[in-house]
Amino acid sequence: MNQNMLDTYQISNISDLISGNPYVGRGIISGMTPDGKKAVSAYFIMGRSVNSRNRVFVEDGEDLMIKPYDESKVEDPSLIIYYPLRMIPHGMIVTNGDQTDTIRDFTARGQSFIDALRTREFEPDFPNLTPRISSELDFDQSSYSMSILKSGDPDGKTCSRYFFEYAMQPGLGHFIHTYETDGDPIPTFIGEPDRVNISQDIDDLTAEIWDSLDYYNKISLYVRYVDLEIGSFESRLINKYKQNK
């Protein structure tokens, strides 16, 4: 068999893709459990600066938001405080920024994931120009879309938008993240989302992701499994720092 074909359909464990990498930034995994009954999404954040590390995940009803761990240390709230996960009718949106709400609003008007993201671009955090990564899961169609919006040049003058659409397949997920690894500036993610194994047990996937992320730079992780038949879900949330009351 052609070696390129083997590589094309290779499925990796998430631990093999992130272990030993000091900084993959923020990451999204979307997929389906091996029994084909649950849609799966995971989102994690990492941080190098004081501003980036000063965050915790907090559940807000069915949605997930990010809040400061210590409000007195907030330098720029615009890029660190947002809703990374929102439930919508028959689906779920997961992103690394406030484009979550853009996608939700467009969807409510009958427009598409792509329509929404054509109005957005990468983050204005020169020189890193952090990409915006997004995913929308469609429970009715058993499918999901992913996207990355990144600078098309070193100066941030143009935006390149990439979109990927997948049918859910039992035991398979796709993983996209903002950075290749650490650097100055930080090198942007390159290529298509990676094909990854999805565990049947939510605790197994949660532990695999969290234990594989760099100890010093990981901040928070959220994993959700949604029953495609009845819509109920279970979630796991890990914060490196306990929520400030």
C-alpha cells in the first residue's frame, strides 16, 4: 500500500501529539465516541504571560466562560475573557475567543459557520498574531466543522481563512491548536487538523489531555460528551488555579 495513503489516514493518540511540546497554545478536539452515541468536544488553554495565566474556566448554565483568577492582575481583558463553549439548538460551538458569540448570532439568523467567520480574523496581538480556531458540532447531521483564521503575512496585513468539514465517525476526532510550539514570535499552527483517537470514557480522555500538556504552561481544560439521541451531556473541568471566590 502507498505510504502516503497510510499517513493520510493515520489516527494518533492525543498524548503523542502534545507530550513534550512546551507550548501548543489553545486547542480544540471534536469527534465521536467509539460506540457512535455521543458527540465529543474538548478545549484547553495554556499561557506564558501573567495575563494569560490569570484565568479559570467557569460553567455558566450549559455554557462555559473564562474569568480572571485574580481580577487585580488583569492587564487586557479583551483577549482572555470570553465564552469558549456555547450550546445552540441541536449543536455546540467551541472556540478560542469571542467569535463563539459571532457564530452563535449568525446561526440564530439562519446563516452559517463560514458566514460568521468570514467577518472575523486572527487576534491583534502582534507579533504573535494568534490564530482564531473554532468548531461547530451539528448533532442532527452527526457532523462538525472546524476553522482556523490566521495571518497571511508576517505583518498581519492579510487574513487567511481555512475551513474543514467532517462527518462524525465512531472513535475518531480532529484536533486543531493555535501554535506549533514555543517561540518568539510563536509559530502558528500549520496544516490540517490531526486525526485523533476518542476514548469511550470521558475521564480517560480528560486525563490523557491534561497529563500530556506541559506542566508549567497548562492552565485549564474542559471536556464535554453529548448524547446524540436525548441531548443530555456530562462534562469535566480542570483548572490549574482554583476559582477566586
